[in-house]
Amino acid sequence: MLYRKFGNADEKVSILGFGCMRLPVIDGKEDQIDEEEATRMIEFAIEKGVNYFDTAYPYHAGMSEPFVGKVLAKGYRDKVLLATKLPLWLVQTREDMDRFLDDQLERLQTDHIDFYLMHGFTRGYWNKMRELGMFEFIENAISSGKIKYIGFSFHDDITVFKEIIDGYDWDFCMIQYNFMDEDYQAGKQGLQYAKQKGIDVAIMEPLRGGNLVQVPETVQRIWDSAKIKRTPANWCFQYLWDQPEISIVLSGMSTFEQVEQNIAYAERGEANSLTSNDKEVLQKVRKFYNEKMEVNCTNCKYCMPCPTGVNIPAAFTYLNSASMYDNVEKASFQYGLFVPPEEAASKCTECGLCEEHCPQHIRIQEMLKRAVTVLENNRHPINI
């Protein structure tokens, strides 16, 4: 196993982190973790050198933290670095922050959490948490020894990301990033900005929720043309590990086989190891997916602000995701999760001002109707 510095300190983390949000379950029920198999997976990962385990209050309908705590209490707690997150959408008062943290410590059967994150910062949550006294909470939690390092996970645009990075003395952060998401949310620019500020970075969604490993035949042929042969998953991981700015890549592993494979990939995950041929192949795959975009939106935001509040770039981002990866269900889920109802495409009044400002001459009104059809009419219940 290879290790890198993480946490704005001298901690060394395995470049592969174990995300405990997609553990094997019984009868497809999220709250019924297959404890025997999941325990076998975690114990094997620890034995092979994985030392970073990430969970959160809502994972597995609230059952991930208690399960992880039970496994680590078998003599593994001192061998690993444990991460969990404050559920911002449930916090209404300053007292709630302390209550959730104490509850999580009890669920995890530990007296401290190594890496504690504000879960899913957007501009709204950033503003709300500051108003409620988040900084006082963090300082008290650290001084009391309940948490060691403080960070945040992120789901908004680069402007908000920079504001949050500059707004507190964070130890680390976690962003969604993969070879298709270089300009999405924080993206590569955010990754580099954080590192310039001395803040270490963890990566989530390295496989884009599985979209980048369930590949069409055309993409597989491109991968197969490379001089160095890798599985689609290995390509995704190595793209990230090749970048020295990245400390750790999290993977939500669901089977023992995935744990074995990912550990094998991590043992060869050196930085600056991709060849020129590797990079050419990655670019060809990226080009194939980009050509499947439904809307040629560059996210320039010239169409914004919309008079009625529609988040036009976000609607097009998720519409493109549905088309590029042939996964309407996932795209509509993410759209419902990250786009508030007041910013939905269905709020469009067809005033036409956006089209007057679009440098790409996109038929925005028409494509927003398409977004409603694909994303809003196919929306599934959201279980955060």
C-alpha cells in the first residue's frame, strides 16, 4: 500500500480510502447491512494497509456508523483513521452540532473522530452554519479532543469553494473529481487552489457513481488500444493518483472482489506515472463522452441570473449527465438533491432573456423543457 500526507499535519493515509456508504446489504435493504461479509471486507482492507475509513450520519439509512463502530471495536480502532460528517441539513441550532457529534461518538464507539467533515457544503449551508456558530463548535470540539482534524465535503461551484477555503483554517477538504469532472463543481481549479493554501484534498466519486466503469463497447475499444492495459476502474483511479495534489481517493466498495481489485490498483498508484500514451487514451475517452452531451453548455453563466431563479447551468449539467452516461435515474436523483425546487427548470416563464445573452446560441427555453421531462418527471424519492 502507498501512503501520502493528509490532514494538514504529519498523518500518512493510504491512497485508497474505504467509503462505508455502499456496503453489501441483505435483500436490497439499505438499512440491513450484511455484517458478516462487510466485516470480512473491512478486516481484509485493514490487513492490506488501508487505514482511512469514511462514514457519515445518513449512510445506510443511519446504520453505517453503528456498524463501523462495532467492527473497529474488535481491536482495530487504533490501527485506522476514522472519518465521519456532521449532517448539515438536520442542524437547526448551535446545540444540534454538539448533539450530533456526541451521538456519532457513541455510535462509533470511540472517544474521538480523526477527520470530521461538514457534510455537503453549498453556499446556503455555508451561510447557515456560520450564522449558527459553526466556528465556535469546531474550536470547542477540537480543544476537547473529540475531533482531531476539521474539513468539509463540497457540492457547489468554484466561487463558493474558494470562499469556503479562505473562510476558515481548514485541515482538509473532499471534492467530487474524476477524469470527466475536471471543470465540475470545485474541479481541477479547486484542487489546485486548496493545495496552494496548504489544505489537503480527498476525492469522492472517482468512478462517477459507477458511470465510468459501465462502459459502452466504443469506450472499451479505446481503453484496449492503450499500450498499458488497465480495467476501466483502474484507469479512473490511476488518473487521480497520478496527481500529487491528491492525498486520498475514496471508494464505496460493495463486494469483496472490489476491495481486492482496488487494493491491487493502489499498490501501483504512484504520482506522475501516466505516460503520454496513457494521457492520449484518456483524452479520447473524454472526447467520446463529451460528444454525447445533449446541450453544448460551457457553464459560462452569461444566462444568469435568471429573473425567476432558474439555475440554468445546473439543469444542463444533469441533463448532459443523463445523456452521456445513459443513466437518467442517477442524474434525476442528483438533480433533485442539489437543485432546490425554487431553482428548478420548471420555474422557467419563457421570458427569453437568457437566450439573448448565450454566446453558444443555445435554445435555452426548449432545453429547459427537455430538462423538466428528463429530470423532474423521472425524479425518484430522495433518501439523504
